[in-house]
Amino acid sequence: MKERLAGFLLMTAVVPMAIMGYLIIVYVGFFSNVKRGRAGVRALDHFVNATVFNGYAWESISSHAWRVKDTHRWARLVIWLTDKFQPNHCQRANKREQPILDLVMSKRLDEKTIK
């Protein structure tokens, strides 16, 4: 119960900032520093992977899709779509991100933090 309450309170503060962050990403993407926009898009990618696709917060949708391509239909769709823009994108993303996932899991950083 303590974890749920803390999560609710945190999300009450974070969601409005996330909406503001999205608007900043759009503005920055069109009119400002591309590097800043790229970092924001990467963070949004990880957020969507963790919430919508039930993945790890330390992994992009592309890497997650490659990792579960044999068991999830949505993953094969993501791979097919990204291959239209950049061949082997998901495979390369997974190769780049898998060592990070392995480290997170070995350090047990994915476990409950509020007890």
C-alpha cells in the first residue's frame, strides 16, 4: 500500500511535467538544439516501452521488440516498420542496449525500492 501511495503522489507531480516535456520536445525538434530533442525522444521511447509494452525502463521499444520477436506479434510489426526506415535498426538497438539490461538485472535495480 505504501508503494502504491508513493507512486500515486509521484505521478501526480510527474504527469504534468511529462506533458510539458512533450511540448518542449516538439518545439526543440523544430526550432532548437537537435541533441536536446533527441534525448527527450529517447526518454519518451523508454517511458512508452515501460508502460505500454510492459518492458524495462532502461530499454527502448526497438531493443525490446528484438528481444521478444519470437513470442510477440507487436514486436514483429515494430521490426518490420523500423526496417523500412533503417535496416536492422532493432537488432542494432538490442546489441547496444543489452549490456545495460544485463547490468541492471545483475545489480537487481529492477526490484522494488519502497518496502
